[in-house]
Amino acid sequence: MTHLDLDELREARATIERVRALAERWRTQPTDYDEDTEQQIADGHVLRAALDGER
């Protein structure tokens, strides 16, 4: 296993938080029942579950 230095750890955490914020916007956006929007909502739920350690 590779060890991260403190700066790398902070950068990784910041990236995870940016992805988490994007996933939250996707999963909570209003739907217009368009196929692409529905896919974004579903993807947002999957991403948040993965980032939150859920299965």
C-alpha cells in the first residue's frame, strides 16, 4: 500500500468533496422526465452511495 503525504491526502479529500457535491446536485435536481436527466439523477445516487461507503 502506498502512503500519501499530508498534501496528497488533503488534495484527495478535496477531490472527493468536489465529486460528492456534484453527485448531490445531480441526485437532487428536479426531473423533467428526460432520459438524460433521469440518468444523471440515478448516477448521482450511485456516486453518493459509493462515496458514503454504502452498497
